[in-house]
Amino acid sequence: MNLSTLNSSQKNAVTETEGPVLVVAGAGSGKTMVLTYRIAYLISKGVNPSNILALTFTNKAADEMKERIRHLIGAQAEKLSMGTFHSIFARMLRFESASLNYSSSYSIYDTDDSLSLIKRIMNELDISDNFLNPRFVQSRISKAKNKLIRPEAYENNFFGIHENKIKAIYEVYQQRLASSNAMDFDDLLIKPIELIEKDAKILQKYQKRFQYILVDEYQDTNHAQYKMLKLLSGGTNNICVVGDDAQSIYKWRGADIRNILDFTRDYSEARIIRLEQNYRSTRSILSVADSVIKRNLNQIEKNLWTENEEGNKVSVYECLDDKDEANYICKTITVKMMSKEFNINDFAILYRTNAQSRSFEEALIKSTIPYVVVAGTEFYRRKEIKDVIAYLRLLINPDDDESFLRVVNFPSRGIGQVSLDSLMKISIDNHCSLFKSTGILNESSVLSERAKKNFMSFHDLITKYAQLTERLNINELTRSLIDETGILKMYKEEGSEDSLNRYENILQLLNGIQDFTISNQGKSLVDFLNDIALISEIDKWEDKSNAVALMTLHSAKGLEFKNVFIVGCEDGLLPLSRDSNVDDLEEERRLFYVGCTRAKKNLHLSFARNRNRFGSLYPQTRSRFLDEIDERFVQFENTGVSYSYAHRRNTYSVKRTAQQKQKSVMPNYEDFSQEEKILTIGSKVSHDVFGEGTIRQMSGFGDNLKAVVEFDSGVRKHLMLKFAKLKVL
DNA sequence: GCAATTTACTTTTTT
DNA sequence: AGTAAATTGC
């Protein structure tokens, strides 16, 4: 193996193979290369690839690393255990399921399934969701699980009465998951720990199997993951973790930054190797990123440096609103593309929230610039897709109550809420799943004959196809099931734009299933469902695709682009505000840092003076992060509409009526109409078709000026003033 | 029991 | 603004 291309720290990180090692790897310091070489190096020293466990943050990262290792050492790479914590341990659980009283075809509940279960339990326990927000309950339960706190140990005094209720919900929640033969995402991490702690033989088996453990993105592991690593590495202590505390951005998901800060305490003989030379970005970009991140108090001391050229200054662009921001970016991309210096996939637009993608999509379409939105509304979370998947899940795990409830009356079989409530009662009384309950309806006197018949025919349908899973491949099975249930036909016949969309999505799913069947001959329906439960949108994204990439700052972790736009740099959006405490602000700052350090050549930051949120315009203040930047590396730009105007931040002229001044909470807008009489909120207007009415809301600028008009007939209309020729009365 | 209408809620980020 | 949930009317 040729290690001569590595610098001395990198070389150490590759060759120090025995004992615990912490690699503190700054952004762009060649972390992936080090991990890749380290694995190849281990194998070249005679370590059996099947004794190596490498845990990554995304499946995509695992696949890419495996591919690189294959280049270095050949087909042996296939024997590596490589993947995300969730996918590796989900597989382990399938194998060991019997010891946990689960079947190997258990279902994986995603966040939506889990939330719906929590809502159902709250309903049963008569806990109003006004009293307790189900999402809050979900997050409390998840956090407890991440900390390995079981329901019986759940502290019920912290938030008083609420915590009591949450504890009660948590208890039923775990029971219900077990009786449904289902695991949520947290269980995939917790159950392996239970398994290993319960049975020393199993622990020894896996300790022997995984003699060398490598963990990427260690700063984003949670307590359960930490515990699992501690147990697994207990035999040899050969554990190498790689991470950067400055890039820890998943605290909200239970990630515990102490895992990396305290690594040397937990593994006393650990060596620390620092990778501080950045090979990715220009000096300007790095200086900007560094000047911001150094405001954080909680961090490991380090000094990231580069030999790269200073490069262009980082641009900060002040725009009027979201549209202006989107247009500016399209224009910039177009100009840069004309220079022939870049490919279209050298550009990425990064934002804090998925909802921000819309204005860019519109502008990119208009400018005929190809783009891909990574994530957004995830394909597998769409209703119609989840419905089809629910059928498949039921076939291999009929006890999956969430799937049962999704499809028992879809398409409509004449089963309503009343019948369902009765069935749920039967299932609770008999401590069995809903599906099993449909098998014992003869004894029930509560249900009508009609309802019984409907439930039983559903029971028969599932039983029939469950048997067919033996004989048909996944593709044939799904197609025939969809045909018999008439789902596709239903959407096609309805003919609305919405249902046509759903129709096409299902076709797309069918194509995906066909591909899977062809390229994974040996794999079963269980494998397929497992795959799609644990795949993320970023996993599916092809960086080779010829398009501008749009994604959240979170999704961008681990990626790099020659040109990066970080948009919406406004207080409240980036940093995103809720009840802001210092920890949250530091995490937002790290997120901003992650974004900046994705850029190799050019970094463009932008903020808007006004932004559409929840449908109306709000004045914005530029992000405090922009003020933290070292000005020597920055170039400020603006719309050029009117510079002095631009400087009167949030105080520019808004034509307000006396009425409006009283209610100053109304969003600001600029009235560009040249009419003598001014259209404002409260103005009486007349419309050729709808008659007379009153303006209730306004938003937009210039040609995009929009009004919500309540007409005297009672109709409320959203009108674009450019088209709707309103007369002021 | 179902479709149509109204209301509420969302925008944090994801395995 | 756009979707999901809830409510109402048939």
C-alpha cells in the first residue's frame, strides 16, 4: 500500500491500528480518505475483512467508502460490515430476533407510524392532545430511549403531572410495539444492547466478530450508540472514532457531544490524532467559517489551516425578498456557467428548512437551469406510497397494527370508525393484534354482521397474499395485490390533478420494486422493506447528476461543492429561533459552519429584507452570524435597486392607513401600484366578476402584489393585482 | 359511512 | 400557502 500521499497526521491515523484512537478531523481534512486507507491497511496487515465493523452516518457514505476500498484491495471489501448504526443493527436483530421474542420479519415503525401510535394510545388513555402535544410526548419518549431509560425507570417528577402521563403513555407504547412485532428507530439501537447485556454468549460472539471498530461522524452519536460501542469494543479495545465537535448538528435527535469531548476519559489509553490541514477550501472561505465558529465556547481547541490560495472573497448579498434571492442565484449560476469554468453539478443551494426550496425551484425552472431537490417531501412518506407499503408490511407481519389501520379501509370496504373502535377494543381485551382480532370475531356480539363480514374478507385477502409471498417475487406480488385492491384504478379514474400525481407515484414505486427484484435476486420482501425503511433521501442522490443540488444544511454534511450558496441568512431562520438558549444557538452556529465549509472555491451568503413565511411577508433582520464574520474576507452586495433604500433596514416606507397603524402586527408590504387611490388592507374594492368587497390581507411586491379580498357575497379570494383589475371605491 | 367543507397547523433539522 | 385533520351534512 502506498501511503506517501498522506501527511504525517493522516499517516498516523491510518497506521495506529491497535487500541482506542480518537481522530479529531477538521472540515475538509481528508477524513474519508483516512478511514478508507485505515480499513485497507488493516486488511493488508492480515485482518479478515469480516472482523471489521465500520459505522457511518448515511448509507451513501458507507457505499462510497466501500467502493473506494474495493479499488484499493479488491473484492474482499464485500465482506466488510459497513453501514449506518441503524442498518447494521437492524440486520443483527433479524438474526437474533428469537432471543427478544420478536419474529425476524418485524416491522420498522418510522416517525409517522410512531406518532400515530402515540396519538392512539393517548386517545385510549383519555389524555387530550390539548393537554399534551403528541409530538412532545414522542420526543420525550425518544430522548428517554436514547438515554436507555426504560418506561419503569422514567422519572415522573420532573415536569410534574405531564411526566406522569408521559410515563404511562411510554409504558403502553412499548407494550404495543412488542405486540405489533414492531420496532421504532430508537429500538434498533436499544434492543441490541438489551440483547447483549442479557446474554454474555451473544456479547462474546459479536466481540469476537468485530475486532476492529471504526466510527465516522462520532460527534453525532447518542448515548445508546456510545453504550453499544463500549460493549462491542470491550474485548479488544480496538476502536477508532473520527469526528469534529465543530460539526455536531444532531443534538435535537439525541446526539451527545460529550461522547467526543469525553472520549479520552472513557478510554484512558486513547491516543488523539488531529487532522488540521484543510485541503478543500480557499483561505477566504476557511477564514470566514473560522471567524464564526470561534464564537462557540464549547469546543475542542484546534487550528484548522490550509495551503490553498486565498481565492475570491465570500459574497454577502442583501436582497428584497425570497424571489429576489432566487433570481440573484439563478443569475449568478448562469454567469458562472458561461465562463465554462464549472459544471452544473458544481453548484449547491443550502437552506435551513425544506420549505425554502420552493422559491428556488420556481426561479430555476424559469431560468431553465436543471436542479435536484434532495429530500423535501420524501417519496416513501407520501400517503399513497405508505399505503402500498403498508399492505406489503402486513403480508410478512400481520400483527403490524399501524399498517393494518392504514389499509383496512383503503380502498373503502365499508369499515368505519365505529366498527374500528369496536375491533380495537376486542384487540385490547384479548391482548392481541388487530389482525388476530379479525380472526376471532365470531365470539363478538358488538359488531354488526355487515362489519364482521367486511373484516373477515380483509382477513382473507391478507392471508391469501401472505401465502403468495412464497411463490411470487416481490414485483409480481405487489402488482397483483394492487390490481386486486384496485388502488391504481381508483386514482386513475378519479382524474383530479392530485390523484393523477398519486397514480404516477405508485407507478414509480412499482418501477422501483421491479428494479429491486431484478438486481437483488436472492433478496426477500423482508429485505426490501428493511431497505426502504432505513434509506434516506441523501442516500439516493447521485452527485454525478447533471444538476444544481438543493438541500438542507443538515443533508449537506460530508459533501463538498465548488460553489455553495447559503440562503436565508436571517435571524430567526438561520439561526432558526424557537425558545433560544445558548446551546441551541451554538448548534445553529455549527450548522452554519458546516454549510460554509462545504465550499471549495466560492461561497455566497444571502439574506432577504422580507420573507414569506406561512403565506405572509415578514420583515427580517440579517443573521447575527453575518456580523460575526471577519470583514476582510467578505464582499457585500445588494439588489442595486436603491442602496440607500436598502440600508433603511425594515423601516422603509410602507403605506399604512390609520387603521393599520393601530394594528402594526400586520406584515409589511410595499405598494408599488401607481394608482392614485391606494390599495391597502381595509380598502373597499370592486371586481368585475366577484362584485364588491374588502381587502383583508396583502403580500408581495411589484408585479407579485397579491391581496386576499373578502367579497360581500362571502367569497374570499386570493388575487394577483396584476391580473385582477380591482377598482378602489 | 362517506363526501364535502372547514379548521388547524405547519417550518427545524432525520435514522 | 398548502396539507392534514376535524367537523358537518347527506
